[in-house]
Amino acid sequence: MSDPWLVVLAVGAGTALLRGAAPAALAGRRLGGRAMGAAELLPAALLSALVATQVFSTRSALVLDERALGLAAAAIALLLRAPLLVVIAAAALTTAVARALA
């Protein structure tokens, strides 16, 4: 199994563990406003970090290649409020065409 998949599995297991441990640790108490705000932003920040490392790096080097074009296409589709499947298709198609032309 490759390193990125190990990271995905570790993050998934950690997420499941935290989601299960939080109610037990809080014992019915509610989080404060600042803690709740941070907890709501954490999944998006983690996903963004994973996407950035997968798109802009290869092992130990920073790169700008066809994957960045696919990410840009996905961002444009999201700005146009396209459905999720269209966003994914736009990113995949753009990346595939860029790789074929390179």
C-alpha cells in the first residue's frame, strides 16, 4: 500500500476515533463558541492540506504540473456551482487532456 493511502487511512481512523471519543470526554457538556468554531473548520483545513500535498508535491519536490490544471478546473466548476460529479469530471478530464498533450 502506498504512503498516500496510509495517510488517508490514518486520518480516517483518527477522525472516527475522535468523533467517538468527543462525546465520551464531554459527558453531555457543550463546547464553547471558540472551540466549536475551530472544530467546524478543522475538516475543511485537513482536506485542503491533503489536496495541496497531493497536487503540488512529488516525494520531496514542489511541482506545478497537470494536476494543478485539474485542480483549477475543479475550482472553476465549483465557482460556477456545478454538481459534484461535474466538478470531478471536469478535473479528471482537464488533467487527462493536459497529460495527453504533454
